[in-house]
Amino acid sequence: MFTIFQTYNNLILQAVLSLSLTLLLTYLKIPVLFLQGLFTYVHPDHVGNNNTQQGVRAAIRRPSSSDSGSGLDGFQTLSSKTNADLKKRSKAKEKFEFDENNAQIFRLKLDEGHLQTRIYFNEYNSSFIYSFVGLSCLLLYLYLDGNQDSGVLGNGVLVVIFLGFVSFSKVFTSLVKLSFEKSASKRSERQLSLIVGFLGFVLGLMICSGIVPKVLDFDFGSIDGFGKIFVAVLMGCIAGVLYMPAGKSARSFWLGTDQLRCNLPIIYCGWFARMILYANYLLIVSTALLWINPLAEILVKKRINDRKGANATSSIGDAENLVGNVGFSQEDFNKLRNWLLLFSGIIQIVALRPNLQMYLNEAVLSWYQRLHASKVPDLDFSRAKVFLHNHYLCLVVLQFFAPAIMVLLFLGMSVIDGSSLKNFRWVCDLISCSAFVKEVGLFMAWWVVFVWAIYTSISLLLYRHGISYVS
């Protein structure tokens, strides 16, 4: 018994951790606790005081039985009215009176009962649990030194790969499902998602095939043609499904940092949450740039000057000697980029709550704009927008949550030891396991960050120049 435990100790620990963590997250309802404390809003139809209807007016009223003039209870045909009545009605001027009580909006704190009734809550709950269980098993694998040559079952890499694949499949399929939700997005947005997805596929083929000049610090030489096509298809799918979530994230950043200068404390967030939003955006953009070769060549030390103490003859000679001699070593630069990828995934999870609160506050901004647009405002649009933002709450949570999880999962797959994957003979006969998992995993983690940074930056640029606006 002890021999079996000593041989398969990593596998047993991985299984125990995954089962216990699944039960713990489910029993304590951690996905619900993660969102508690945020505020949502409700805009009722009519809340004004009315003596006849006791403060509530029905949208469709039952006709009175006493007004049965022409055989229809409660109705009177135009033919039964006299010409004098028709002329008097045409000359009369209707006087609009705006009831301020009907413009009230109510703020509610999110709780368990409210969240569980929202659409796509089950998808968010399962994605949250699967993702954190998979990431926890990956951390345990790295801590237990999974590089040891004890087979697939012995080092526990089988559990890590299986849970990582299940987590990514769950998150990715949920994103694809949300992208085709007709009532949650405009038709133009879905069409643009398909267009940018196709462009991402074409760009992926060009990058993997070497048609584009080598501007990215990635090497796909050890990957065969089937692997390159698979990577290009995955790039196109990710580029398509991230279009709408990145647009929502840009609007949340625009509102949270008070770029509108509306000076309404109920709309923008506090200083701490605002710093998180700024740090999230800056870290994502800077991380995406570190794999572009012109910048990578500047920051990497490629030459070593043997005459470190020699005096230069001129200032021009000093400047030329600095080229290739200043910066990080290649190994340190690779570690820096990996750490920044890790931090970019983590800070996206940290920024999820401020982003979600700003998404809910966007409906308040719409209500406020319509309320002050005219003397007799039409609040039907703002009422519908408040309802939709409240109804699709968990959908937006999943859209903000999925990119960060994909970054962490891809990055985690890239650090798995390649020697452990050689035990999968039926897979390694098709592709080079070590090169495919390491290089493609790292590249896809960067691709998610890069696509998110591009979409967010373009959206913010359109907002800045007034081409697009938040309403």
C-alpha cells in the first residue's frame, strides 16, 4: 500500500485536491460570494400615487362594465360619437404633465437569490469552478516537481492536462454560445465578430506559414502543417469571440475613469477601483508589445563588449557601443514576459468587479441622460436598458471572466515539462508534443492579451474622438 502511494503520490494528491476543491467551492458558493456587494438597478413602470389605482397603474386596464354603449363592454365606436364631440376633441390641446415619481430608479445589492435567477448563471458557476480547480491542480503539479520521470500517472500530468482541457473547453464554448445570443447584442456586432474572426484566421495562417516578415518573437518551425492550421483556426475563433467582451470592457473603463466628466459619483468608481482599471489596461498593452520584435530587440542584450573599461574616442562611438549591450539577457527577458502574462491574467480577474459595476452603472447613465433630455422625457428606452443590463448580468460576468482564465490556462500549459508528454504516444506521433505545447501555449496566451489590447485601444480611441459614445 505504501509502495503504491509512493509511486502514484502526485496522482493521488491531484485527485484529492480536485475533488475537495470542487466540493468546497460548491458548498461555500464562492462564485456567488465573488459578486456579492455589487449594486444593480431596477426601473419600475409606474410607482406614482394614484387615488383610484392605489399607487399602481396597470399596463392593460380592464374596461368598465357600465360603459357598454354599442354592445362592447367598455368601448365606444367612432360612429357613435357626434360631430361636435369630434371637433371639440381635435381642437383641444393635450397638456402633458410629467410625474417625477414614475422616473424613480432603485438600487439593489446583489445577493444569492438575485444572482441565481439571472440567465447564464449556471454557465458562469460551472466555468468558475472548473477553471479554479484546473489552475489549482496546475500549481500543485509545479510545486510537487512534476518533471520527474515516473510516467503519466505517476507525476500527475494526466490530471493537469485533462482538467486544463475541460476548463478551456467549458469557458470557450460558453463564450461562443454568448456570441450568438441575439437579444444580448446587436446584429452589427455579431457580423463584426465574424469578420474579425475571419481576419484573425487569415493573419494566423500568415504568421504560422512565415508569409509575414518575422515581427513576432515566436518560432513555429517545429510545428507541422496540421498544427499550423489548427493554431490559425484557434486564433480566428478567439479573435471573433473576444470582440464584444472587449467592447464592454472599454465602455466600463471609459465610465469608471470618468472620461465623460459627468461628475456623478453614482456612475464612476472610487480611486482604488480606478487605479485597478488603469493598471489593468496599461499592463495588458505593455505585455502585448513585448513580443513584437523591434521592441524585443531593443530590450535584449545581444552583444557583450569585451572591452568594458576601454575609453571611447567619441560620443558617437559610445552610442554605437551601447547598441546590443544594454538591456536584459534573453533568459531574463523571457522570464519577465512570462511574469507579465501571469500578472495580466490575474489583474483581469481583480478588475472584474469594477468592470461589472461600471457595466451596471451604464444603465444609470442612460436613465440620467433621458431624464434630463426634455421637459417630458421618454423613459422607455432607459427602462428597457436597465432591465437588459440586469437580466444579462451573468452573461457579462462570464465575458469578463473568460479571457483572464484563457490566459492563465494557456500560460500554465506552456510550463508543463515536455518529457512528460512523450508518454502520450498516440498524440506525439502526430505533433511534436514539447514544441507544440510550449510554443503554442505561450503564443495563444499572448494572442488573447494582444487581441484584447487591440480591441480595447481602438474602442477607447473612437470614444476619445467622438466617433462612438456611451449612452
